[in-house]
Amino acid sequence: MPNHVLITGASGNLGSEVVKKLYDSGYGICATVGSGDVPLDMAAMLLDARQVDLTDEAATQSYVEEITGQYPGLRAAVLLVGGFAMGSISDTTGAMLDKQINLNFKTAFFVARPLLKHFEKRGGGQIILVGSRPAILPKAGKDMVAYALSKSLLFRLAEFINEAGKGKQITASVLVPSTIDTAANRQNMPEADFTKWVKASDIAEAIAFLLSDTGSTLRETVLKVYNES
Ligand SMILES: NC(=O)c1ccc[n+]([C@@H]2O[C@H](COP(=O)([O-])OP(=O)(O)OC[C@H]3O[C@@H](n4cnc5c(N)ncnc54)[C@H](OP(=O)(O)O)[C@@H]3O)[C@@H](O)[C@H]2O)c1
């Protein structure tokens, strides 16, 4: 039985580790990137790789309909697209809010909406969203308000999916990383203790667990992957 998953943001710091982990675990992977190219070493691990601007609702809907038509067994999506911006309430303009909501929320919502129709038809499915600690901890979010607000919508979206999915084997989980140990974060915070951060490969392991037979039985999961930071 083919075990097909969709991964968005596949070329990112986290995406590339998730692709590796799920490929090694035997999944057939459909993946999207934004404006960049699919890394060459990753392309060989993917059944289908595309550039899709997931802030474009119509393009995203067509894409999801196409891959679910091609892979009707597709049973999960790991929605990793997101981005960060600093700014307190007084710094945050409407344009900054729109940008963060587009990037962090709509890129997930526009995939989830047509995908949930597919899950209803096939009799179940799983969506994994990536939140962030500033979205649930005001102390961490007060200086990154647009980012925190946009990520907080993902927690609400998961609740709605879980409520609507009851009795239908449809679930949503939210994974909450602290600071991920990436080259960009090391460059931006050179004084930090990197050993306290969380490795992208550990988050990938957590995602693989959520998709496993045991993980699939969890409901309304919010998984905090903080390590010591
Ligand atoms: N890094 C951290 O410390 C941290 C902490 C907490 C939560 N997170 C969350 O974890 C997730 C992954 O983070 P990351 O560090 O791996 O991010 P990343 O390296 O910046 O990767 C972002 C990915 O999203 C894609 N993307 C960006 N805009 C897009 C668009 N409009 N349409 C489609 N794809 C688009 C990018 O593709 P292109 O490069 O081709 O545009 C890339 O594949 C994000 O949701 C982030 O908010 C990260």
C-alpha cells in the first residue's frame, strides 16, 4: 500500500531534514518549494517536486487537486512554509501583518482546504502544522507581534480541523519548535548556546512519529520540541 505524503517548504532548513527522514522511512513524497529550485540531491527522493507560490489560492488549489488526483492514497501533509519578522505592537503595520499572515497562515490554509476534501473522500488523513512558541507565550511574542499572531492562527486552524474531523479519521497536529539550530540562527545569534537549540533532524523524527501508526492515534496534539532553549 503506497504511503504518500505532501511536504511544503521542502527546501528549507527543516524541510530538507523532513524529506530525508520520511524518504528513509519509505514514504512516497510530493514536495513544494517557493521561488527557489528543488535542491538536486533532494529531487531524487521525490515523486513530484514543484515550485508553487502557496500564497496564491487558485494555484494552490489546482496543485493540491492535481497531486491528489495523481496519488489518491495521499494521506498526510506536513506544512512547513513560514517566515519570521521582528516588531513590537507599535512597530507593526497592517502591511507587516498581511505579509506574515500570508506567509505563515494562508500558505497552510490554502493547502489544507482542498486537502481536507480529499481526506473526506478517501476516509481520513493527517495534517501537521508548524507553530512557534511566541504564538503561545506572550513574553516570547511581544517583540515579534505580526509573526506571533500569524502563527497563532495555525493553532486555531488545527482545532477547527480536529473538531470537523471527529469520527472521520481526520486530524491536525501542531508542532512547536523553539529555536532551530540553523546556519542563519547561528549567524544572527552568535553568542547563544547552540547546544540548547533543537536540531531539525530531531523535529523530523517527531514528525515521523506523528505519522506512524501509534502517532496517528493521537488527537488534538500540540507537540513542543524545545530542547533546553
Ligand atoms: N528556524 C527556526 O528557528 C524556527 C523556529 C520556530 C518555528 N519555525 C518554523 O518552522 C518552519 C520551517 O522553518 P525553516 O527555518 O525550515 O524555514 P526556511 O528555511 O526559511 O524554509 C522556508 C521554506 O518555505 C518555502 N516558501 C517560502 N515562501 C513560500 C511561498 N510563498 N510559497 C511556497 N513556499 C514558500 C521556501 O522555499 P523557497 O526558498 O524556494 O522560497 C522554503 O522551502 C517555518 O514555518 C518556521 O516559521 C522555525
